[in-house]
Amino acid sequence: MPTLYAIRIPDDPLPEATFNRLALLTDEAGRQRLKRFRLWEDALRSLVTRLTVIWYLNTKGLLPDGQLPTFGRKGKGKPTLATPTLSPPLEFNNTHEGRYVLFTTLRPDPASYSATNCIGVDVMIPPLKPGEASEIQEGISDQLTLREKQFLSGLPAASSSSFSINPPGSARGSGDGDGDELRAWALTYMWALKEGYTKAVGEGITFGMERIEVDLGLEADVGCEIGRDCVSDGQSDPHRSALQRLHVKSVKVDGKEVSERGWEYRVGQIDGHGYAVWWRGDEPLETARDQDEVDSLSIENVSWDQFEGPLLQLLCGKELIRGLVSVCATPS
């Protein structure tokens, strides 16, 4: 089963000493690239992204003593794990935006392993500012299919609908219209699915986003009305809003259903961030359209302490880098 790790980065800058210690786990070229970032948030997101595989291998007991992993690349440039050699191989991908770094892994049963196994993930913050969704839609128009454009054109205009799809805990911008909100989440799921697929195949946006068609739909649950909270067992459930009823009907690539090619996908939201995960190579399971029946993706939320702690222990305990005695010494 594939796993999605949602790593939340701190709201405040890390102490410089801590950032530099964690950066020791990257190579010299990586440390130099980190210095080019102007904003601390960008530098930290980049660092965390680079450390996700090390963190995973270490916490799963897959990292040999005194060694850091090495990486290679597939034919089209997608990173792969060179060492340690795992059987079956580890497929992974990561993405970041806002306060989250998302990291996905896939290690299918050896009996079902294939060279076609792969995984990809993308995350996007919905464009919820007034008018922002419409501007983005216009900007990516050439990368949308006719069906996608028709769905978006059929959505209610800004401020003219009773839809309310703010996810629990998210903030709503002042003056936002419900039509803008719905359009924002529709664009988020469309784009995350498109980009997540291209990352899974290792080609990125050069693949041609217009080749991927995301067919979205709106449906009301039994006993619920669009724009109103659902009622379960006679009690209002504020967590069941219209966002949960914005669903993916199908995804096609070059006109063919992705499920016919062995693909699985899932979309969702974490703390107001929309995401899409794609994978191929796990045991056959229903696609994301049947999530109520089969949960084919494991999701784990990772706090900053849960991420940072094992890496700092790795630095000190494994003595990977010379001179760590003074770096790791506990003040008296």
C-alpha cells in the first residue's frame, strides 16, 4: 500500500544552528543551493524535501550504520534510490507548498514488483482570494481540455451561489464569493491531478497537461443538500461540506481511462491544502472513485518534532560527519 506523509514545517524560522546541522545531511552541492534562497520558508521547504528519503529510511530501520543514501536518476530524470539496495526497490516522490511537504512511498510485494512501478504527488493551495481562481483559469486555459473548460464554465459565478466548501480549519478570505471558492477547489484538484501524474511518470509539465483530462462532478449525499451541512444519525456534521461532494468522475490520458493502464489515484485536502497522489504497481484496488469502499492510500501526519528529532539523532549517533562531537554536545 502506498503511503503519504504530510510533514508540517514550523511557523517560525529554525535556529540557524539547527538548520545548518540538518543541512549537513545533504551533499555540498545541495548546501550551496540552499544558500541561494532569499526567504527562510523557501530554504526550509527545500531542505525538508531533500531530507525526506533519509528520514524515511532511518525511521524504518533501512539505513545501514554510518551511511547516508545515494541517489540516481531514471531515464527522464526522476530521482531514484541507488543505495542502500532494497528489495523490492523504493519508489518515492515529494512536493511542497505553504506549510507542508508531502512525501509518498511505494514498496509493493516482491511478487508483484514491475519496472513500471511508480508514484507521484502534487500539492496546491486553493486560489481563494477574490478573483484569483478566474485569473488562474485564464492563465492555464491552453492546458485544459474542452470537457474541463465546460465544467468550469458551468460553475456558479462569484458570490452568486449558496455553495460553501471551506475545509475544516481553513480561513476564508474577506469578500470571497462561494462561486470563487468552488472554482478554486475545482482548479486545485484538476491541476494537482495533472501535475501529480506527470511527476509519477517522471516527465513533469513538459508531458503536456492538455493530454490529461480530469472529469469532475458535483453530487449531493443522501439526506444532504448542496450548500448545506450533511446530517448523520440526526446530527449535523460540519465536516461534510460541498467540498466532499466535489468528486473525480474519471481521468483520461490521451483519451484512455487511466485505470485501464493500471493506475490508481486519490485526491483530498490536508489543512486547506489540496493534493493528488498517483501510483502504479500495488495490488489491484479500486480507484479513488470508490474510496468509500476501499481505502487504498495510507496517510500519516508528521509533526516537526517527529521529523527533526530522528534526523538530529542520526547526525550525532551515527557519527556520519567528522567533528560532530562539538556540534552534538549537550550544553551543561
